[in-house]
Amino acid sequence: MKNLEPLLIFARVAEMKSFTQAAESLGIQKGRASVVVRELEQAIGATLLTRTTRTVQLTEEGRAFYARARDLLSDAEELTSMFSHSTTSLRGRLRVDMPAVLAENVVIPALPRLLDAHPELELELSCTDRRVDLIQEGFDCVVRLGPIVDETLVARPLGKLRMINAASPDYLARVGVPQTIDDLIRQGHRMVHYMSSFSARPDGWEYPTEDGYQSLMLPGAVRVNSVQAYHNAGIAGLGLIQGGYSTLAPWMARGALVEVLADFRPAPLDASFVIAHRRNLSPRVRAFMAWIEEVLQPYFD
């Protein structure tokens, strides 16, 4: 493992984009980290990092080298722990990305149980609604909702998250409680429109039919490009919303939202556990994958 130390230092610098932060996380001096990476570049005959006064970035050669280095480090970690019992406490850093509302409403409340069982585990949790670059941004794994469009990634299906229709009690008191799809038009309902880009055409109201799922375009006074803003607009009584039960359940428990049209729920949303390469399945990643599947299980259809 000592011979892999330069790779470990290089990978940490690449992920944190900082020699100072990488050195602090590894418990070494910044000068040593800089010297080790420089000697590594000289040994392989390529510049791996571009350094400025503000940040550190991977070069094109550095990105290719980083991907192979992560594979090698993952293999070494798995090799040294292959005879460990499954009950052994996990150690080290794990970088994960997932949608913000899923992290805030479902995952973070359950984290104390995981960290109590593995007190030496260091979790870096990124909460974003964009699709991150696993390799470039140094993530061990991500949890994604919806289709996986990048065929170069390795995705393991976790399940299908239940989707529901919801509105605030105040909104329903003003407009009425729909019982059928026809009621959406007859009662004059409005919906909050979620759009990843304001230049795109807004999605309609999705509902099931005998032939699959169809979309009904409903008027709406508000368009948002954030999932959190979308949910908050529904809570504020600005219109009907459609969202994952896993993220709306806390608001329903508080009475801020009520499910409507339970017989006409939209299509469930695929949840996947994604890694850049099968070799990235270190013991930490495998354990986190099993844990996140357990946490999400109550919300699967």
C-alpha cells in the first residue's frame, strides 16, 4: 500500500482541486503533497494537473490517469479487506451525490443510524439537481432519479419510487377536490409547472390510461426550475403538483399537502445507484448501496 501512496495523494488533490485541502484530509504537509505529485508526473512523463493561484484542475492526460488510478486504488482497498467480516466498521471517505430534496427529506434524517454503526466513515454528501460528472468531480457513487442517459456509467436499479398528486388544503378549499381527470378541467384547476429550462415547453399533468400514460396540459401562473421551489409553490397553494412520495411525505405528515387523485398517480420514477466503473465497488460503496436501498424501500411501488 505504501507504493500506492503517490496515487492516493494525486487522486485526493484531483478530487478536492486543492493541495492544501487534500493534504489536510490525508494528515500530511502541503509541501509533501506537492512534491509527491510532481515526482509522479516526472515518473510517468506527463502533466496531470494545471495549477493556478485559485484552483487545481486535471489535464486531459490527468483525467485518463485519474480514472485508472481510482480503479487501482479501489482494487487495492478491496484486496486488503476481502477477508474482513461484513460486520467490520467501514472507514475512510465516501463522496456521494443525489437530488437535493431526496437528501434533505429522506437520506439525511436516516444518516445517524449509518454513522453510529460506522463512526470512522467520512461521508461527503453533495445535494444537487444537475447531473454531475462522476470522474471529473471525484464522486464514488451517485443516486439518480429517472432514466440513465450516459451509457458509459454502470447503473444498478434500486426500485421505482411512488409518485403522487398533491395540493395544499387551502388550494383545495378554494378550487375543489378533483375526483376524476375531467374534474381538473371542470373545476378550473391550475398546476405548478416545473421546467429545467425556461425555454422548454412545460410538461402537462400526467395520468394513467389503459394504453399507458398521457399528459393533460393545465394552465399555471408559476413556472420554476428548482424541485424545492416546485414543492414550495404547491405548499403555498399556487396549484397542483406531482412529485415523489418519498420527498412529499414529510409535508403530508404536517398537513401542508394532501394527496389527490390517488387512483390516477403518475408513472413511478426509476431510482438507480450509479458508479463510473464496476471496479469502483469498494466495500464502502457496496455497503452504502445496500443501506440506501433499505432507506428507500418504503417508498417504492
